Amino acid sequence: MEVLFDPARQPAPADGLGGPDPVSDGNQQTFMQDVVQGSREVPVLVDFWATWCGPCKSLTPTLEKVVRSAGGRVRLVKIDIDKNQQLVAQLTQMGLPLQSVPTVVAFWQGQIADLFQGALPEAEVKKFIEGLLKVAGGQMPTADLLAEAKQAVEEGDHQGALEIFGALAQQEPENADAFAGIARCLMALGEEEQALNIVNNVPAKIAEHAEIVSVRSALELAAEGRKAREKFGEFEARLAADANDHAARIDLAVALNAADEREKAMDQLIEAIKRDRAWNEEAARKQLVKFFEAWGFSDPASVAGRRKLSAVLFR
């Protein structure tokens, strides 16, 4: 069987994405040129640090990594406060809290746009830079990749989307959208075993992310649905004989979902809930929620289903 997704074949993580290094050391002589003037082209982060500062030793490499992954859309200038005391004094007079390091100050269009203090984790640093880029009218290259991959999915190019999601996962190894996208593309290409392997081996930090849970539910439903579809006629016959055969109604809903008859599947479960909400520890309601997980909670079918469910539960 052809391996449709192999992490080893994907592009290496971006490191500046070509061009000059966006990370540099600055000083009081170059500050106006590198930071104030430079920020009129792209946002500039200034990392005020010191050799004696323990948290700086963890924050600075994180800043460098995230800035380089932005592919030149943001720059980082590192300032040693002990070697640039005159500059620090001037900026402190302007109200910047540089008595404590690390302090990271963001400049855009020659003005201070934002700042933070302390050694933030990588995810928070990335969020800070994403916010800065948004103010500047841009976004991270990985956001471009995600949009491109989703567009490919909408156009039915699941193999192309798979490759883009794979590149995104390489650049951001804890990006749940990337891994969920890989798994969904593999499902669309008929490779459920590979898809299951992907969701079962995602990094621990994203194992319970909503997107991963959604794909996991979709895979479980696909497997259940194949078995249920083989007995489609049996379930219909049982319901014709006994409209309160809730087990048959739930199994029929699973089979309908496997046939991509979402509305019909949903209506069968709503009917089961109307007839006996508490049957088998609310099995029909739980099955419906699993559908919502698999479809995605923002999917139109899920939105419509939640409205129908609310009307039944709160009548």
C-alpha cells in the first residue's frame, strides 16, 4: 500500500524562510536605525536581556525560533542592558519598565505597540507575535499554509491539501489543525488506518484538542458505520415492527451518517430522544453529541442539530 503521508518526506521546518536573518544584536548606536526606522517596514521586537538573567536564557532562544519561523515578517533586535545603560536610561524615562528583565517591547511604525515581561512559553510568544502581525495587517506564514490547505480541501484536492498540512505540521509540531487536517485528508483518500495512526500519535499536548477529538470521533463513526450499513435493511425492518426499538434506531442513525445522510441520521436520534430520553443511559443523546464532534461543532448540520436537541430537552 502506498504511504500517502510520511513525515520524513515533508519539507524541513522553516528557519527564516530564506533571506537575511531577522534576528540581530543591537546597541544604542544602531537603535534608531534597527528599531525605530526598521519598524516602519515590519514590526520589530526588542529583547532587553542581561547575562546574569536566568529567565533570559530560556526566553531568547524561544523568541529567535518564533521570529525566524515568521519568514521576515517580524524582526528581533537583542539589547544587552548592561552594555547599553544610556539607552536603557532614556527608554526608562519614556516609561518603559526596563528595571526588570527579560522585557520584550514591540515597535510598529516607529511607535511602541505592545510589551511583555518574563519568560513566556513558546505558545504565548507565538500568540504575542501573531497579535502584533495582525495589528500590522499581516499574519504568520503558517496561517497562510493553513488557509491554503483548507482551500485545497474545499476544491476536493485532498492529496494537495495533505502535503500542505504535512508541511505545516513540520513547521509547528504541536499544531492541532495541521494533524487533524492530515487525518481528514487521509480519510477522504480512503486511508483510515494511516489516519488513525496519525491521531493516535499526535503530541501529548494536543491529544485532547477539539480538532483531534473530532477526527477521532469521525474515524470511530466511519468504522461503526461500515458495519451498520451492512444491516441497514434489518434496522428498518425492526423499526417497522416496533417503533420503540431504540437500539435499532440508533444503529440506523449510524448507518445513515456513514452514507453521509446527516440530517436523516440526526432526525432518527432526535426521534429516539423524544420517545425515551433516558433509555440506556441517554444513549441516543450521547450518539448525537458524537456526531457533532465528528462533524465539527461549527458545521451547519451540528448547529441545526443542537437547535433540535435543545427544543426536545428544554420543551
